[in-house]
Amino acid sequence: MNKSILHLLVFASLLAAPACKQDNEKAREEFRQRRGAVEQNTPEATAPQEDPARPAVVPSDNTKAVPETETPTVPGDRVVGVKDGDTFELLRNGQTITVRLLGVDTPEKNQAFGQRAKQFASDLAFGKNVRLIENNKDRYGRTVGTIILPDGRSLNEELVREGYAWHYTAYSKDKTLANLEADARRFKRGLWQDPNPVAPWDFRKQKPAPVDNSKAPVPAGSTKRQVYLCDSSGSSVYHYSTNCSVLKRCKEQVITVTEAEAIRQHNRRADKTCSPK
């Protein structure tokens, strides 16, 4: 009797085991689903993940962070004028100052490569904020120095590097400029393409050939009509009256000649400011 009951109990337990196992598996699956739902609703799960290789930038105050696409303004003086390749006008605190580049000399505007040098310098600097490293003042009151471009390059060096300026050895012993000129010469950049380039300081010393105006046409009555000249090499006109405002600014001697002499001997032309009507 006891053995029969024991056998029945063992058989019943064997039949119930698979059902219990299935119930346990189902319970565990429901538990995993509930836990996943809870984790998805937590702030940590919904917050965007930070890139560990890119640290977040947190402003130290209440100022607005600058977007990455914006380029911050470069502090310094703004280039508002390019007179020639080595002379510029900078706007500083509402005032315009004239700057002559230190250690370089570009061709004159009426000299070969003069206009190209001016255009090259303008392309690099005009309208941009630059940093000026001042050296001294020259006899004309200009600030002599080095202009640093927004990308950190020296405008002085770039002009020499590309063959648009000479190293101005009379006023500079800069070895960097000397080496840059040697490279530009070797590779025939810019003005060094010319088989016989003339240094700007030599070009400025050259005097134009005298013009023979001895047979130049003159107005009727000019051989008798008197005019007035400012005896200065910088003057190129003659005046009909000593009351002319232009003539009154003359700091040299005023001489009286006939109009024909003014034209043929002094190579002058009539001043339009005070011409008789």
C-alpha cells in the first residue's frame, strides 16, 4: 500500500515538472520586459550620449557660446587702403594711420611689376583685421613695421617670398628676408622673371630724359603775355595772376616770364584753377 502511494507521488511530480519550468521561464521573461520598459523611461536612457572623444564646452559665464561654423573676429587694425605694395592705411580706434612695411621695398607703381605687387598685397590684406608690429617712425611720419595677416603669416615676408619685393638691405639685416629673396631669385618668381630687374631705390634715382619743347605750339599772343611761375622743381604749371591761390602757396621764388617761355623753356602748362574765363 505504501509503495503504491509513493510510486503515484513520484509519477505526479514528474508530470508537473515541465509545467513548472515553463511557468518559471515565462515569469523571468515578463520580468525582463518590465525592467527594460523602466530603464527606457529614465532620464539617463533618454538623454543623448556624449562622445567621449569630444569633450563638451561649457561657457564659464552666461555669454552665448560661439557656433563652430562661425570664425571669431581677429583683433587688430583694419586695412582700409593700399597705396602701393609696401605702403598701407590702417584704421585704428577710428583714426587712419599710414604704415610702411619694414625691410622690404616693392617696385614703384610706374615700374615693372609695380601694379602686380600692389594687387598681390591688396589680395592678402585689404579689408582684413591684421596685427601691426611697430618698429619706428620714418621721416615722413609713417609707422614702419611688420603686418601680420589673420592666418599668422607676415605680409612683409610673403611679398619677398613671391618675388614682389626686394629685401631692403639699406634698412634691414633680416636673414629670413635675405633667404626668401635668394629663393625667389633662384626660382624666378615675380619680378625675378625680368632678365635685368632694377631695384626700386635705383629706379627712384633715375631722372627722365629732358623734353625739347623749343618748337612746341603756343597760344596766340603768348609771346607778349606775362605769366608767373613758382620756381620749384615740384611745380609743373604757370599762372596768369599773382593772386592765384595755388601760386600763393609757393615757398620758392616767383618769377615772371612770357607765356611762350613758360611753355617752351620751362615745360609748364597753364594752371586750370586760376585760368582766365
